Amino acid sequence: MCVADESLGTEKYSPDYKILETTLESLYLVSQVLSRSLDFRQTLQEVLRTLNDTNGLRHGMIALLDEASGNLLVTALHENPAPFNQIHYKPGEGIVGAIMERGKPVVVERLSDEYRFLDRLGVYDLGLPFIGVPISIGGQITGVLAAQPQGGFSLLARHQQFLEMVANLIGQSVRLAKKVEDEQLALKSERDSLRRKVRGEHGFSNMVGHTRSMRLVFDQIRQVAKWNTTVLVRGESGTGKELIANAIHYNSPRANGPFIKLNCAALPDTLLESELFGHEKGAFTGAISQRKGRFEQAHGGTIFLDEIGEITPAFQTKLLRVLQEGEFERVGGNRTNVVDVRVVAATNKNLESEVQAGNFREDLYYRLNVMPINTPPLRERAEDIPDLVRFLVSKIAKSQGRELVLEDSALGPLMRYDWPGNVRELENCLERAAVMSDEGRIDSRTISLTGLQSSFQNPISSASTPRVDVDDPDLDERERVIAALEQAGWVQAKAARILGMTPRQIGYRIQTLNIKVRQI
């Protein structure tokens, strides 16, 4: 391979050795290009440029199989500024299609002499040779690599062998790129499916209520969800404040961003600051590494601060800055971080009274109270109880994996109860009733087994008992009849008088509407 020249004291390399050295160097450069984390099309373009610069292989072209159509699509092309991604070859069509169909290389000494040449790309030199080799993965032809070598015809066999080695490297890269693409598509599909599921779980369809107060809440949510306005959700415990926060986020332009939640009443000031703003390594005992806070985690999305009325005046000052400027420093750090976060806060406290008492900063109150949404307690919207009960029973049945039947007789005691714990207490009551029912039938008997019987034995006075408006236009006929029966203590004659009917008429409606009359 090499001959020593004693007179000069140096080694002279044979032409074959130089060719081998160039080939190995080119393969090394190609493998480096293919191992980079680049866009796959850009990577193939870089491979063709390397072949041109190191081996003089001009007008390189790579066409890959499109599984949908079965055709070869030109994926990369060297020395061509014009668009080429729409050019394709059918199996057996032209030189490229012939290589694809037969799975064998094609070597042409002069391109102008080849009758199969279609010249669709318009870049080739008809006076130069042409070499095309198949790209295969596991014995399956998945593409074609082609180029025009410069130099004598005696080197065509070497160029063919070199292109076959490069095609093998490209085939392995195509296989890996295809695997990554499939995994990315699967992850994207799973992500989209989870997003649809979450949006379905937190959409308006899961917010039950047709009373005027609830319709106002729904209208406010729809309007405020469009914008980045700070929202303060107010209401008693168990009225669904977190559900409203979910609905605002997942129906807003930020729905694809993170939704971070934190109960401010669950942590003292020292931990709350670290939890919200994060901390640097060594900021305090136990801070063994840097940690991002909830505001950083919520960047581009929404943060829900529950029980905002419980934070101390000392921490309120720190919170005010991030709400006003979107800026904060981590605990133990001095670098200012900027975030883009939408804030939804919730409280069951009377903040106006807290401001007057000096327990809540007035400027923070006005910063939070940009768009207040008041959630009515369940006792003030008794008309919604039947729909709420049906929705919750369906939800519980799904979680228990069985069918639950709700009897009309169960609605009586549920509508007469005051529900100090609001919807949360109602859901717990229905879940206990479902557990107590072996047959999956929820009626007045199973409701009495939930522990609310004492409340039913001492009903609320008539002056404070919530009454269903039987003239409410949003009630359908069945709901109106049940409401009248409830108010009449399930005495049909009294219910008929409430509805302006005769006993015979209400009896007919009870039968046709399939209402199971509760026995008193």
C-alpha cells in the first residue's frame, strides 16, 4: 500500500491508499452529520453537501418512500434552490423508480445516453455519469440515494460502493427517525386525548344549574375566560369555587398551558413563599437544590390560589408585587424572574370586612377583585337540587362501576335539607347512600341511612324552607309537578291547588310522567 523512498526519507502513498483514506474520512463526516439532533430533512441536506465537498459527488438526491401513497418523494436535493418536495416517482418510473422496484443499484456512464432518465428535477449534467443506489431497512426498500460523480469512468465502481455504504447509514437513520416520529405522534395523540378529556371534565356540561343566579355565574365565566383578567371567586365552602376556576382555565386561550393549584391556608408564610416563588440551593436548611415555585411552573398558564383570605399581611405585600408586575425573586436569590401568569383566586371570607379590620391589604383586595364571581349557596337555589342529584348519582355510578337508580322519593328529603356544606355535602350524602344500597337503588330509605335523618325529623321552619318556584319557565313539566308535590308534602290534592289543577289532572300527570309518589 505504501513505498519507502530511502533517498528522501519519506513515504509515498499509492493512489488506492489515498482513495481509501478519503472514503473513510467521508464516511466519518457523514456519520457525524447523521448523529446530530437536527431536523431530519435538514440532516439529509447536510449529508448531500458533505458528499459534494469531500468526494465530488454532485447533484445529490435522496427520495424516501411515502407509505400513504407508495411513491418515492424527493426529500433532499443538493444545489437546487427551487422547491422540490412535490416531485415523486412511482415504482418502476424512470431511473429512480427502477431502483426502487428492483432494489438494485443503477450506474450510467453518461446520463444523456439513458432512455429512462426523466429529468424532473432539472439540475443534472447530462454529460456526467449517474449512480443511484437503494436505501433499505431490514431488507425493505425505503428510498433511493443518487449522485453524479466527477472524474474518470474507472472510478464508478468505487463511487457505487461508497454510495451503498452511505445509503446503509442513511437507512439506519431513517429507521431511528421513523421510530422517533411514531413515538412523537403517539405522545401527541395521547396528549390531545388527555386534553379533550380534561376539558370535558371541566367544561360547562359539568356545571349544573338553571336558576337565575347560576345562569349569571355561567355568563360571567364565558365572558371572563376570553381574557387574562384576574378573577376572584367568592362563596361558601363546597359551592364549587375550584370547579369554576377549572372552567375558566380550560375554556380560555391558555388552556394548553399549565394549570397550577395551591391552597394558601395549608402552609405557613415561610413555606408558602418557597412554594409560590421557589428557592435557591442553600437558601435554608434542607434546600439541597434549586427549586422552581408555583408561579414559574404556571408560566404561560393559570395559577389558582384557593383560600386567599387566609394569608397573613406580611406575605400579602410579597404577593402584591407579583400580581402587579409579574416579577419576583426566589428565596435566597437576587435575580428577578418575570412570569406571564393568569391569577384566579378564591375565598369564603368577607374581604371587605377583613380590609376594614386591617387584616387584608386594601391595594391587594382591589388587585384581586378585578372580576368577582359570587357562587350562591345551595340553599338559595333549591330548584337545582334535582338536576344536581341526577348528575352526581351518574358520576358516582361511573366511579363505582355499576348502575344506580334514583327514585323520585329520594328528592323529598334532599330538597328539605338546609345543606350547610353545599354541593360537597350533597355529593358525600349521595355517595353514602350509594354505598348503603346493595341493589343500587337510591330512595328515601337509603337517604335516611346516610345520617341526615335527624335533620329531616326536625325540618327547617316554613319561613326559612327554600321553595321551588313552580312558575319558573326553566322547569320542565315533570320537575314542576315534583316541586309542587314536595311543597305539598306529597299530598296530591294540595299539589293540585298549587298548580291550579284538579286532583284528577295531577293524578294523570303523575302516572304519565312516571313519578313514583312518596308515601308519607
